[in-house]
Amino acid sequence: MNATELRQLSVGEIEDKLLDAREELMKFRFQQVTGQLTDTSQVRFVRRDIARMSTIIKELEAGAELEGDA
């Protein structure tokens, strides 16, 4: 999921997707340890998605705080 798609969602929806991505990362890590993971690049993509979602949430929260101060 790219950043423009995420920015169109509400903070709650992004947080739900973030939880799903963290669960998926945990699943991939278990598969990697047990030797069942064949495509190891998926771990990298999920980690990037998590970072992207976290950044967008922080940006949205910071923007809301700035609007509240004005």
C-alpha cells in the first residue's frame, strides 16, 4: 500500500492496517526461523509498510495539533 492511498484513510483505519501488518510480520518471522519462508523479501516490504503507516499517523496527529493551536 503506498502513501497516497494511506493518506486518504482515517487514523483509525490506518491503525487497524498497522496492527494487521505487525501480525503479518510476526508470522513471517516465525516462518523464517522455522525455515518455511521461501520469499524472504516479504519481511522487508512489511517492515517498510509498518514504517510508512507509523509516519503517516504521526504526521496526521501533528497536523491536528497544529490546527488546534491556531
